[in-house]
Amino acid sequence: MIVIETFEGVKAKVQMLRTKILPVTLLTAVVAMFGACGGGTTSSNSTTTGSVDPNETAATVNGKVIKMEDVERAVKQQAKGEESKLSPLELAGARLQVLQSLIEQEVMFQKAEKEGVLPKDEDVAAEINKQKVESRLSQEEFDKQMTQAGLTEASFRDQVKRSMAIKALVDKVTGRIETPKENEIENFFKGNPEMFVKKRGVRLAAIVIDPNNGGQGDLTTDAASAQLRMNEVLGKVQQPGSDFAALAREYSEDPSKFQGGDLGFFTEQELGQSYPQLVKGFMSPEFTVGRITNAVPINGKAYIFKLQERVEKEENLTLESPQVRPQINEMLVNNRKQLLAASYQAIAMNEAKIDNFLAKKVVENPNELSGARPAAPSANTNTAAPTTAAPANVANAPAANAAANTPANSASNAVRPSANANGGAKANANK
């Protein structure tokens, strides 16, 4: 039996290692925005946050109005209902950053409309239904989260439509990127030898059973039902010739199910820094490749692990090693796509007629915004103390409604292929 104290950090590492440089889509931003809206909301009429008229025009893009209520909604989503703890100066900064994101999104959406790549209503409906199913929330819980996010069915549908449209636009723009030539692939390999080292480590897969009630369609809503489910899964995975990946897709209650339970490759060092117990178990020759563990309790969930691969000796890869050429090709193509998408957006922004009225107000009245935060709540309340984060940290939260995921904000990554490629190639080379 392998003893593991927690697995959340491991999953975070897996997600990081899986990250590839892809053409930027705003669909991720919408999903993240919705998923990050669990906190309550605070009235925009509060004097501590700086009252605004929700019907006031914050900006126009080629005549299309962006209202202050759109800005306020996004700020609340990012601050998770705690925007009242910000000073007027900090709140103004957060609003400006959010508005810039909304402007960029509107510019790209108008471009998508002009290019004729808007999704059909039935495709938008299908995407919304998919998100509802994958959220594993009941309809009541889903509606509650939308209300907390300040969204209606119509506004949520509009967000999804915009995301799909911008993704389609970026895909169309970047679709003309050609495959790198052989000499470019060779030069990249020669110039980045440290990226192509297969280190000691393991690749793992897992089936996860969660006793918590995940909402509509969840069959394991308590300890008893989870135990029954786990016994069923254990019986199946231990049968000769069983397909672990297929069982993971059917039974696992973790996002890794979509990859057949694959958690990715962990170097011995990565595994040992946070989880030394994993190193001792999975790096031991006695624990053979293909072996499956019993149920391992981790943070209230149960994990069944499969050791998919073990690398016992560090190895320098060559261009002829499996997957090396395809991985370099993918990195170079994706970096070009990001740079092209960022450049396309930059031109679109230059061509657009943009009036940022919110920014103009700040320029006209620079001394009216106080930097003092509201007084902290008394010690006998359960309210958290005011955050010390600057406005930029508020506006960079996942609910930024598009800021962190627009092509322009990916430009800095796209122009540094070596740095970006390192994470992707290293992870893939270890597989």
C-alpha cells in the first residue's frame, strides 16, 4: 500500500505540465469566470466602493456601448463580493483594467461578426448544455451560481456566444501557419539540449471516487455510496485484461477522466519535493509497471492508481527519439499562432473607434480618488480583513471576463519560444 497525505499539489503540477501554447480562446475565460463566482455580491451603490450609474456608458467600440453595469459585474466576480474593502483609488484601477478587457473582447467579437464566424444558436445551446453537464450541478445550483455572478440566462448565453465566436476567429486567422522546415526543427533541438532530457520519474493514472454530492447525475453522494462504487471499480480493475483507461472514463470523478485517468509524468525530484511517500512506492523496482493500487484515501476522496511508466535512468533524447520531432513542430507552430493572434488583435484595436469614457473621467479628475481603504471590521465579526492586494491583482483574477486570455496579452509569451517550449517539451519528452 502506498501512503499519500494529499494529492491536490500533484494535480496542480499535472495541469501545469499539460499546458501547451495554444491559440488563445475566450471560452476558458467564460468557464473560469462562472466557476469563480461562488462568493456573494456587494451592492454597487455602496459609498465605500464609489457609487456609479449602472446605465452609464463606460466606453464605446465602433459605436457599440459597454455599460458600467458590465464593468461592475466583472469587478464583483473578480473580487468575489469583497470590492467594498478596496479604496476608491484601487477600485478605479480595477474598473479600468476590467474595461480594457471588455473593450478587447468587443473588438474581437465585432471582427468575428465581420468575418462571418459567429456560432449558430443551436451550437451555443449545445455548448451551454455541455457546460451544465460538466459542472455536475443541479439546475437549481447552476441558477444560483449564475445569480451570484450577476448573470441571467440571456447574459450567460451572450458570453458563451462571444467566446465561441472569438475562438473561431482566432482559429481562422491562425489556420494559415505552415509546418516548420526540417532545418528549423534541427536548429531548435541543437539550441535547447536541456529541454530534451528524459529524467528519472513515473507516469501515473488514477480513478477518483468522490463521496461529496456533485449535483445532478452524481451517483456517489455520501460515504456509503462512494464505498459501494469503489468496491465495484476495484473488482473491475483487478480482472485480467481490464481496460484501466476505459474504466477511468466511466467511473472517475476527476477531470483526468477525459484523458483516461492519465495524470502525466512526474520526475523523481518533482514527486519527492512535495510527496516523498510517492517516490518510495512508485520508484521501487518491486512496484512493477502496470500494477494497480488499492483505494488510497486523499482529502476525503479515494484514489486507485496505476503505474503506467517508470524511467529509472536519466536519458538524453535525440531527434530520432519518439515524439521529439512532433513536439518541436507543435511548439513552433503554436508559438507562431499566438504571435499572429496577438498581432491581429493589435491591428484590430488600432482600427477600431474606441472611446473610453471611464479613463477620461480619471484624467479629468485625478485628485478625487482617495487611496484610503474602508475601516477594517471589528474583531468579533467573521468578515475577513481588507485585502492588501493592489488593484492589478483584483483585475487579474480568473473572472477577468477575457483579460488574461486575449491574444494581445499572450504576445509576451509568444515572442519567447524557448521559455514557453520548455514546459511543454519537457513534459512531453518525459512521457
